[in-house]
Amino acid sequence: MNKKIGISLCILSLLTLTVTGCGKTAKLDDETTAVALDGIKISATEYYNEIKQSNISRLVDMIDHELFDEEYETTEEEDQAVEEQINQLKSSYEDETTFQNVIQQYFGVSTEEELEDMLRLEYKRNEAVIDYIGDNLSDNEIQKYYDENIIGDIKASHILITPEVDNDATDEEKEKAEEKAERQAKKIIKKLNNGEDFAELAKEYSDDSATAEDGGNLGFFNTDDMDENFMAAVKKLDIDEYTKEPVKTQYGYHIILKTDQEEKPKLKKVKAEIKETLANNKLDNDSTLHYQTLMDIREENNMKWNDDKLEKQYKELMDQLLQAASTNTTTN
């Protein structure tokens, strides 16, 4: 992240720095009254000292809004993601009252608008984390992934044989259906070995109704478009070669014919995609990395505390989040 923002963590511009024997404390003017009753007044300093006891997470949100709202403009993808999350939450509860109680209890917000603001901030945090990790990858990491994983788009056809099982089938029935489907796939491979036409066999036998009439043609695709086992098998084939053994995926048993492959794209063209993929892989492998990265971003933007108690609370909050993330990984 190139943009550097100097942040002074005072809640309001009225706060001034006071140094005492106990450390730094950001204070308002003691004479400023926050609220008054007959013969009673609560000073702004008293109010500030009270709210900072329990609102460190809100202060962190304010920091991150300043860091990310301008850097990451709202997009259609963000709008859609936030809308889907809210709709999913709403659909889980019978009525509006229950929904309101849940978001207050579990998310600490009182209205749907506040929930939306929270989700939008989290979306931008995720974008920032991905970018930061990606920007700090080594050239060797990027090159290695490019060499081992990036391929040109592949074109292939397939014949799919799906095991015939009911939803309430027993394990024994499922196993027999699997064996029957595999035997059928092997018989088709024998027909191919004997010179029969792949497209005609696909029309006759394939259970993939979307492609069968077109001879099993899947068009062009790449790694993320297909099942892992399917891709592993098709990458090994030469053009016009078919798999000599059925390839098992979650959909059934495939016979795959590779018909074409485009040239591998240049590194420059796919570098951004590689960085995003590697960043996501790192996040998947380390549940604490999300929070640690956010801490790093704040530090690199010259975060400075003018209140020792707030700094202590911030560190405690981050420790709690890191511990919770670590524990969640251990228990899953």
C-alpha cells in the first residue's frame, strides 16, 4: 500500500495531549460540560474517560474507515456481497424483531444500516489485506507459482457416467452404483480403443445433458473452472488424446478427450491474479494473518497513540482477536 496516512488516535480534535506521572492521557477541557442537571454537571473529560473503557473496537473502526474508505471505493461487487450477507441473515430468522435482537447481540449494532456499515468496512478490510500480502510477496514466490500452476486455456470434451443412486440409498447400494458406473466408463474406453468416434459415444452414453448432444464439448476452460481431479488428468493429455482410465470426480466417472490448448499467458498478464491467489492461500493457511496484516497496515501508516490507556486497550483487543482466530483453527 503506497498511500501513507499519519493518524493521531484522539477521538475528537478538541483533545489535547497531557503528560502526567502515570503516562500520556488525551483529555478534553475539564471546564467543558457534556450534560448538566440542577446542581449537577458531567464534564466532557468524565464522559470521554467513561466511553473509552468499552469502545476501543469502535475507535478501531474509525481508524480503518479513515484508512480504507477512500482507498477502496464502493463497487458493484461490494454492494452485491453486502446485500447477500444481510439477506442471508434475514432469511435465517422468522421476523424483523428476532433479526434486530440477533444483530444487536452478536454484531453489536442496533439497526440494519449500522450492520451494513460494519459489513462494508469488513469488505474493504479484506481487500486491503489481500493487497498488502500480495504486494509483499517475493518475486521467487510469484515466479514459482507461475511456472507450476499457470497454463493456457484447455479445450476438451468428456463423457460422464453418473452413478444411479437414490438420496436414501444405503452405503452398500451407493458402492454398487459406483462400481457399475466405473465399469460402464471402462467399456466406453474400450470402444474408443477400437476406433469408435468420441462424439458419437458422448451422444449415446454421456449423462451430461448440457454437452452430450454436442459430442461432449466443454469448450475452453482453466484450472479454477473444473474439478481438481479432472484438471490433473486433462493437463497430462496431449492434443487429441483421451484418458485411458475413468477419472472420478464428485459428478461421477469421466472419459476426457483433450482437443486444443492455448499458449500460456505471459507473467505480466496474470501477475495480479497470482498475487491474489497466493495471498488467499496464505490467509487460508494462517487464521491469524488477517488481523496481523491489519495491525501492520496501521503501523505502516504511522499510527501514534496520545493516550496510554487506549493504546493498552488496543493491544489487548488485538491479542484477543489473534487468540480467538488461533483457537478457531485448532478446534476446526
